Amino acid sequence: VQLQASGGGSVQAGGSLRLSCAASGRTFTSDVVAWFRQAPGKEREFVAGIMWNGYDSKYADSVKGRFTISSDKVKRTVYLQMNSLKPEDTAVYYCATKGRGSINYRTWGQGTQVTVSS
């Protein structure tokens, strides 16, 4: 499987963006797709994850109530709707996938830059 992330951009604080992660190749409905982000000088962190079948969504505490992850099985795309953006959300966002029982994410998409200005 290959992942293609898109949808990043520059917005002012309080604005919204929607990121997309499109998959090509073989996927399994029980696989997990997640969004991570990495800000300059900081370690990469988990943002949100979901199974391809749309179940079992999870969020980092820092984004709960503001971000929503969803999955479109037909389009084989996972979305991250980001509302009420804050300057601290500025980072390069990556999507990745792994088997449900796996620890490590095996496939990563290229990053997409999100910049939030105050």
C-alpha cells in the first residue's frame, strides 16, 4: 500500500483545514490509519487514528473536541478535519498505516505542512 497525504496550508488561529490520506494498493478494513505530526525541534507525535472500516477512532488529548478523523472505504481515503486551529498545531502532518495487532506503522505517506498564525 502507498499513502498520499494532502490538504495542508496556512490559516489563522481559529480556522479550519481538512487533510486527506489516500491509499493505493492493498488495504484491509481492520488496518489502522493514523495521523502524526512533527513540529520543528520536537518529536513526532500521534494525533488521531481510525480503522479503515471507520471504527475505533482515537485522539491525542491535545486535539480532542477540535479534530475529527473519518474514513471513506469507497474512496480509500482517511480525513482529518481540523477545527479551531491553534498556533501550536503548526507542524508537518503525516499519515501512516499498520495492521491492527501491530505495534509499528509500516507505511508512511509524505508530509503535508500545516501552519497556523496567531
